[in-house]
Amino acid sequence: MKAAVYHGIKDIRVEEIETPVCKKDEVRIKVNYCAICGTDLRTYFYGHKKVVPPAVIGHEITGTVDRIGSDVIYPEIKEGDRVTLVTSIGCGKCKMCGKGLYNLCPDTRAIGYFYPGGFAEYLIVPPDAVKQKAIIKLPNNTPMKEGSLIEPLSCVINGQNYLNIEKGDTVVIYGGGPIGFMHAALAMSSGASRVIMVDPAYERLEMFGKQFEGLILLDPKKTSIKDEVLRLTNDYGADVVITACPAKQAQTEGLEILGSKGRISMFGGLPRDNSVISIDSNIIHYKEISVFGSFASNRRDYIRAAELISEKKIDAGRFISSVLPLEKIVEGIEMVKSGDVLKCVIETGK
Ligand SMILES: [Zn+2]
Ligand SMILES: [Zn+2]
């Protein structure tokens, strides 16, 4: 089969490799689309501790069930079904796995990192993933291409599960990448009356912001975000802040612009060696602020994401700026890095 093989930093080659054999307790998927994620970019440019070359990465996958091993008990799927895959696979033994929170398993093994991923014509769903029901059927009316956005949307849903966004809320999102815009679209669909997006790469924010109605876009280089949020909310402050970027400034300022009973999601992580921030904890105390984290997502978030896309409550097509064949994957990665596209989806086969 054809696969984009990651041989190391800045070295991905599209090659012919052995088509993986489906063992008794596995399921083989014929991949149709796999979207490029920010973490794929990081792996390509900087490496990733769980990706050991040679490896096939890619985890925002849609495909077709190609073969089901003879020992597999999975009545929800049959050969030929159109599916997506849950990325986080847990050890199956720890406390978090016991609760079905495989994303929080200390020994999590993700598809597209530890296990071979979607930038190839076929992939194997490993036995643990089969047991954890990581294969999810796409709703009938969801096109395969749009389905590749279920994974990133599921992460956004996991983040917003904690935030209780309601009618009338003012939501401020730091970061104008695809995840930031997905947060905006989801917050709108939950009834937020005002969604404000902040990004110092303002030209880019404006370029993509035009495709979504009703957003307020702010340039932190020119505008005091705090003053502007207070002005827009009659001095109350924001109800919800989401930091969808790896910036300390967003986390500290985000806390300062919240009103009473405000909620903040530190959705984007900070660089590993530079992740300590200093905050005025009295803000949290006196205003009864809730601070949440969020990492990856779980099965129920995928199911919700698939529903939102199929019901058109989230228009997945708007996020896809480019579709490229597998051969052009490096071009796709460069394109995503340049910031010229929101989502680039790789087509691995029809
Ligand atoms: Zn992703
Ligand atoms: Zn575990």
C-alpha cells in the first residue's frame, strides 16, 4: 500500500510499504481522508516522544471497514461501514480507564502516534482499541471528507463540556486557528450571544473570520482586550474564556477579563519547558471563577461531534480550505504551517 512514512524530523516520504495484515482480534480500515492536525505539524518539525520512526502519523481519520478479525465482537459495525476512529486508547487497567476516560490514562497509546495512523491507504485498529469501541460509524448524511473533522471537533466539545455556555453568554477565544474557530462555532451553537476572538496574527484572523458570521475580532497589538471586553459587557466582564493557543499572556489576561461566576478553559497547552504562569488568585476567590483544563477527547465527544456535523449545527465544510492527495502531504503540512489554510485534508483513497 501507499503510505506517508515519517522517518524523522522534516523527513516524510510517500512510499510503498506492506499492507498490514488483519489479525483475529483486529479490524482493518481502508482510509479515505485524514486531516492534518497541529500536532502532526509539531511532530514533523520537532519530533514527538511517542512517535518512533519509521512511523505513519495522522489521527483525524475517516475510512471504510475493510476487514473484521474472526474473534472480534463488535455488533455495531460491519464490513463496508463508513467510520471514524477515537484517537486515545487506554491501558484498560487503570482508574481513569475504568471510568472510560482513556484520554487521561497515564499510559495512553494514541492512534497516529504510538499506533500507525491515517496517512496511509490502510490501518489496523489494534485489539485494545477494538475492546474500547474506538470505531464509530459516521451518520449516513455525513460526507467522508467532513467526517475527518469529527476528531478535532470532539476535542473542542470535551473542552466546552465543562463550561456550560448558555444563551446570552459572552465568550472570548484566544487563538484564531482551526480549533479557535471550532470553539467559536460551537459556542454560537450553544447560544452565546457574543463571541470575541483575539489573535495577534490579525490579518489571518480577519481572513478566516469573514467566513463565519457574527464574530467580533480583536487585534491585541492595537486594542486593550480588557478595556474592550468591559466596554462590550457593561463593565461585567466575559462569562467564558477559552485559550486555544500556546500563550501565557492569553491565560493570565483571560483570567483578568472574566466577570463573576466566569469560567476559563486552558484548552491549549504551553511549551513543556515554559509552562509556569503567575496569577492573582484573589480573582478566582472573589469572583467565584472556575478554571478548567481539557485534553484530547473520548468516545461520547466523538458521537456528539458526528451528530453536530450531520445535523449541520456545525458546518464542517467551512473549516476545510484545502484537500490534497497523499503524495502532497508535505506540501499540506507546509501550507498549514504558513497559516494560509484553516484545515488541510489529505485524501488517501476513494
Ligand atoms: Zn488532532
Ligand atoms: Zn489506563
